[in-house]
Amino acid sequence: MVKGEEGREGEREREIVISLIIHSFISLTAPLRIGRWETALLNTVECF
């Protein structure tokens, strides 16, 4: 029973770590995406 509980805790920790990695990746890449959108908008505005 103890081994099963430890396994569950390990899975939970792994899920938390994965979610943290995903969130940090999104937060790091979001400014790059926003920057691309802003430059694209500025370029289209300059064309008009």
C-alpha cells in the first residue's frame, strides 16, 4: 500500500513539473508571438 501511495505522489509531482514547464514555455514564447503580431500590424499600417 505504501509503494502505491508513493507512486501516486510521484505521478502528481511529475504532472506539476510538466505543467510548470509548459506554463514557463508559454510565458517565454508569448512576448515573441505578441512582438510578431505587433510588427505585422505595424507593417500593414505602414503599407496603407
